[in-house]
Amino acid sequence: MLDLRAVSVYSEAVLLKKPKKKSTKAKKKPAKKTKPLTPAEKRTYGIIAAVIGAVCILLLTVNFFLLPRGQKKNASAPQRAEPTAQNTNQSAETKTSQKIAAQEEAESSFAPKVKPEKTPCLEKNKPPAQKTETIAHAQKQKTAQSEVKPAPHAKEKKIKNSEPAVKVIKERTAAQNEKKPVQPAQVKKQEQQKPVQEKKLEKPKPVQPAKKEPVAVAARPEKPPVPKPHKGTLIFVFDDAGHNLAQLQYFLRLPFPCTIAVLPRLAHSAEAARRIRAAGKECILHQPMQAINPNVNPGQGAIKPGMTAAQIRETLNKNIEELWPIAGMNNHEGSLITADENAMQAVLDTVAEKHIYFLDSRTNVHTVVPRIAKERNMVIWERSVFIDNDKNRKAMENEIKKGLKIAEQRGCSIMIGHVFTVELAELLTEMYPTLVEEGYSLSTIAQFAANKIDE
């Protein structure tokens, strides 16, 4: 018999021995010797590799380009088909509801409108969220209708669905027609009972104290301009009217009173006198008289030497009647007649009978008119200046200045010009404002005589 102790010791020794780890390192096998490829084998292997590569490229292009399109179309087709059916149903329902609402509104417009009483508490309690939800829902329906066109079978559904709606509408209209119309008094009460819309209460703005404006000091009144002392009266007389009316028109437009002397028995004598009076100017007879020079023709209706007193009076009366009414008379030419005492006595007799004045143009220094007038205690007038003997503008201005000095000395100055000098009318129109500013007054002979008598 074997000893049990020896067996147990042997078994423990066997168990305690650790197994040896197998080496992970693979034993190197001896390399096999390969035979080198021949050129024919190399060509065949290259062709095979090229074919395999081309096949792979074709498979890749099919996967990436051709298959995805077909798959997308197949995938999208059922997805689109589903919403069309739903949207067509929704669109049909919305359109029928809109038609019903439109018909109800049309019917309600014919029936008397009765607005229901609304309590303010209900209006306040309405949540604003409902309005926003309804608006959003309506917008969604509109977008769905615009994107998706209804199928042909949807139209048949609309017609079928709308038939019961039309019946309902007819029933409602019949019921509304049976109702009694509301009296206007009830409508007024209902309108009065309507709740007033609440206005947003604005916070009261703080009242700022009013700024005290500085009291404006009253400006001192300006002193009125001191009127310049009166320097004298200017009387302008324009001879030789009656030849034409065009030149006369310039003097009729003068902005101050003046005297115009008209020649008798000419084509435009009577019309010129009428226009002068119509323009507010003073008209006198420009009586032709013989000059010292026998070659000078004074014109028609002239007083000539050798005429008797009766002939002179007859000639004067005809000339006066042609232009009547006139304010006075002055001589045209007349250097010979104004020095004839008998002739001038007959002239002044006629002037006194007609109650007109006589203006001596003083064509002759030896005139007898002032002496005869003084003997008869008769007032006559004398020229101070001839303005347009020289028709140059500067020369005419100088003659007017002479007349101004005479007016300052004597109180009055009579300046004679002629109608055919149109430049004189333009010059006097320009000078008129300055003459007034300087203190001169402008008048006619008759007006000046009347003012002198009143003084």
C-alpha cells in the first residue's frame, strides 16, 4: 500500500506548479520563395484591376445620383396625396361656411337690424387669445387653399354639402320675415344701452406754471413828418391841340391838373376839346392872331390886321362855340395883334361877355394887353416861361427850374409847352413826385383864380 501522505504531498506539488505561458510571439516561418511574374501575366492582372475599378465607379454613381431621385419621388408621392384629400375637405367646408355667412349677411341687410344688448361684463371677460386663434386659423386655411388646388371630385362634394346649407338659409329667412319689425324707439333705447368703449386713461400731465412774458413797452409814436412850407403854385399850359389825337393822349394821362389850349376849325378840334374835359383837364381856346412876320400864316379863324371890332367879335364867337364850354383864351402867334390897342379892346370885350379869362402868351414884349386890362379893372394872366423852345431834355429841365424860382418869388408861375413835344409829358410825369415833396402845388388858371378869390 502506498503511503497516503506521499500521495497528498505529490498532488499539492503538482497543483502548486504554475503553467508555463505560451509565447505570443509567432514563430517565424521560413519565407517561401516566389517566382517572378512573366510580362504576359502582368498584363492580364492589370486589365482585371482596371475592369474591377470601372465597375466600382459605375456602382457608386448609380448609388449617389440615380437611386436618390427615384426614392425621393416615391417617398414624396404618398406624403402629398394625403394632405390633398384633407385640404380639399377643409376647403370645401370653409367655402360652404363662407357662402352661408355671406347669404346670412345679405338677408340680414334687408331685415330691420336689431343689435343685441351687450353687457359690459361679458365684453370685458372675453379673452383676447380667442381672436388671435381664429385669425391664425383663417390665415392657415387661406394658405392651404392657395397651395392646394381642389380635385375634380371635391366640386361634387361641395355641391352636395351646400344643398342642406341652402335649405337652412331659406328656413332662416322665412323665420326672419315672419318676425315683426322692431320699432325705432326700441332701437334708440338699445343704442343708448350700448356700452361705451373704454378709453385708455391717460395720466394727467403736470401743469407747468405759465411763464410770465415781459410786458412790452409801448413804442413811442413817431413824430409826423413836418410838412414843408408851400413854395408856390405851378400852372402848366400846353398849346396847339387839335392837329391829332395821338399826341394829345400823352398829356391827358398826366397825374396832375393842367390846361390844354385847342386851335379852332381843325379836323380834331371839337373831339380834342371833348376828350380834354372828359380827362378832367382844363380846356381853353388857342386863338390864332397875326404875327409881325407877314409870311407866317396863323391858321383858320385868325384875327388879322384891318378887321373891325364887329368882325373880331364874330370870329371869336364862332371859335368859342365850336369848343364850348371853355374856361379861357390865349393867343396863338399874335405878336402883331397883341400890340394893336383897337384889336385887343374888341378881344377883351368878348372875353368879358363870355365870362372867361385871357392869358397873354407874351409873344411880343410891347403887348398892350396888361394896360388895357388895368384900365378896365380886369384880371388877365401872363406867361412866365416857354418850356420847349429847345426840345432837349436838359434844356427843358432848366426852363422848368426857372419857373420854380418865379413861383417862389411871385407865388405862381405859368409855364407854356406844346402838345407835339411828347418828351415833355414824360419829363413832367417823372418830376411830379419831387415837385410835390419840395412844397409846390399844381393847378389850373381857373382853379387858382377861384382859390385866390376865396382867400
